Amino acid sequence: MADTMPVANAPENDRSVRPSSLGQRRVAELLNQSGFEIAAAVVVCLALAFAYLLFSTPKYTASARILLDPTGLQIVGTDLATPGGRDTNSIEAESQVYVITSGDVLAGVIAKEKLDTNRYFGTRPRGLLSSVLVGLGVLSPIEPHMMALRELERAVTVSRNANSFVITINVQTEDRDTSARIANAITDVYLQDQARAQAETARRTAAALDARLGALQLRLHEAEERYETYRRENGIVIVNGQPLLEQQARDSAGFVSVAEQKVTELRSALEQIRKAGGGDLDNLPEAFRGGSLETLKNRYAAARQAETNISALLGPRHPDMVTAASQTAEARQLLTQAIQSAIQSTVADLDRARSTAAGLKLRLGTTTRELDASNEASVKLRELGRDVEASRRIYEAFLNRSRELTERERLDASNARVISRATRPIDPNGPPALLIIFASIILGLGLGVTWAWVRGQFLGPAAAIRKQ
């Protein structure tokens, strides 16, 4: 019994070990049987990778950046356009993306860089099928300029960040230097095109204003002729921009007011002098104070004071008292004569002032009647004068604006500038060569192992066992 027990248990041990090692053995068998296919897949993938690296044409991308300022620079007093809001400026900046890739800018780049003779653009060889079709007459040959334009459109991409006014210009070609040179040429041609467009806009506007200036000048001349003809026909004299009768009436009114004021002053002075002649010497007019009349008044007052002082000490028959009385009488007589003379002089001045005021009133009345008679003509003349001034202001505004725009043609008001010029790119586009080789090895191994598994499952002994 002891000898048969191990023999009886051996198959059970084999069954317990077989499931855990069967998968490993099958994988090892598959790898041993398909090692050649796996190696072949890796070699094929490596060959394809090397073929791609050897025969594919590398592409180099150069980038330049332009900062736009949609508001521009306001050089002259009133520029062609006023700055807009943020939304308007964003739309303007987005429009410049399409301007940069427009036919005019790209045509300027082709002419500047002679791309119609460049082997990457204008003289780029066509494909085999296209060459055969052209030879058969199915397709027409493309001109070098059109070919260069088509290839340049394909090589250029322009983008703008939605939150900035910076535009990025990318150029992708098969040559490092060509990519950088074309990117810089696009920025230069674009800036020149913007300056030329603004100058052209100013030139067209100035030409339109010049064409209008002739009509405005003729209109002003006709208005001046109507004004002068009407003025001559109605005998209206203009002095310092106003009718002479109006100035005369205004001046006469001022003269009459001054003359009446002088009459009033002389009448008041005459009353005061007459009161002074009646004994009220303290009411002398201001005009007579400080003169001979004031001196005589002071002399008379001093004589009276001396007489009063002597009379308090001496009798009326005393010689000193007689002398003092005689001096007082003499001073009084001289003062009275001076007052009478002043009265006569003031009366004469008052008469002349009244006569002058009457004459001025008469002249004012005559002028007023003449002004009333010509009032309708004056109103019509003022209307014609306003028409002349309005026509002159419009003509001068157009003339000044035309001169500003003429000078504006010589100025560059664009505020766009290059903030980053394109430099010669170092690496080509796409992944590095080592990454491509490593990826091809991984791909070859994956394809080989997959083929080995598929063959083991559907074409090998396992497939035959499953069929049985």
C-alpha cells in the first residue's frame, strides 16, 4: 500500500500544476514560433521610419508679431475717423487679419521677394499626375505669379488672440531662411500698405473737398455780389461792418446824453453861484473852488473876522475900526464882482450847452428819421450779410480741411508696429527623429506580438484542438 500511494497521487499533482504554467508555456511557445515575424515587423516599421526621415521634406515655421492700435494717431486737428469703442476696435483688429492675407499684401510680398522665380513658390515643380494632365491639355499651365500666390496662401497663417491686438504671422516653407524672410516681408509690406491706404484715403477726401471748393467759392462770390449790389442801390454806407446811419444814430444819441448832462450840471452850478451871491458863500460849486473866487471868499472871510475882533475892543469911530470896515467892504465888493462874473460866464456856458444839446437832438431826429426810412433796406442788407458770413465760414472750413488733408498725405498716422521680427527657425516642424524611431520600434513589437497571438488563436494547434 505504501508503494502504490505516490503513484496514485502523481496525476493529481500534475493537474494542480498545469493550469498555472500553461499560459506561460503557451506565450513562450508563441514567441519562439513567431520570433521571426516579430523581428520582421520591427524591422519593417524601422525601415518605414527611416524612409520617412530620409525622404520626407522638412517644414520650417517662422513667426512675426504685429501690435495693432485701431485708434491710430490723431496728428491734425480733426482726423479722418474718431476712435470707436472696444467692440468696434476688436472688429477692426479682426479685419486686419484678413487684410494681411489679402491679395494686395501677398502680391507685394511676391514682388518684393521675387517669389515668382523662387523654387519653393513660382517655379515649384508640379506633381506627376498634374504634369501628365497638362501635357495632355486637360489642365492649363499655371503662371509663375499665380503659382507663387497659391503656394504663399498655403504657407501663411495669421491668428489673433481674442483678448489682445497682437497678430501673429506664421510662414511655413521648406527652407529656414525663406520662412523668416517671407514673414518679415509680410510685416513690412502690410505696414507700407496701411500707410499707403491712409494716404490714399486722405488724397481722395482732399480731392473731393477741392472739387467742392470751387462751387463754394463761387457761392461766396455770388453772395458778396448780391450784398454789394443791394447796398449800392439803396445808398447804404458801411463803416466797420455796420451801416453808417446806424453808427451815426448811436453816436448822436451818446452826444445828446452828454450834452444834456452838461446842461444839468451848468444849471445846478448857476443856482449855487446865485445862492453864493445872495450871501450863502458856503455853497460854491466844485468847479469854482480853489480858484480866484475861492481866494476872494477867503479874503472876505478874513476881513470880516478882523473887523469883528477890532469891534469888540474899539469903538466904531476909531481909525483902526474904520480901516477894518473899509477892508471888509472892499473884499465884499471884489467877491460880489467875481460872483457876478462867474454867473455871467455860467449863463453863457449854459446857453451854449442848451444850444448844442438842441442841435444834437435835431441831428439825432434827422438821423433817426433817415434810419427809419431805410430800416427795411437795412434789414434786407443784414440778411444778405449773414448769408455772406455763412458762405465764408463754410468755404474757409472746407479750405482749411483740404489743406490739413493735403499735409496728412505726407504723414503716417498708423500706430501699428512690429513687436517681434521673425528669426531663422532651428528645428523643423513635427516630432524629433529619435521619437519617431522609438515609436516605430514600439509599433513593430506591438504588431508582431499581435500577429503571433492571432495566429496562435486562429491558425495554430490551439485552434485545431478547439475545432476537435
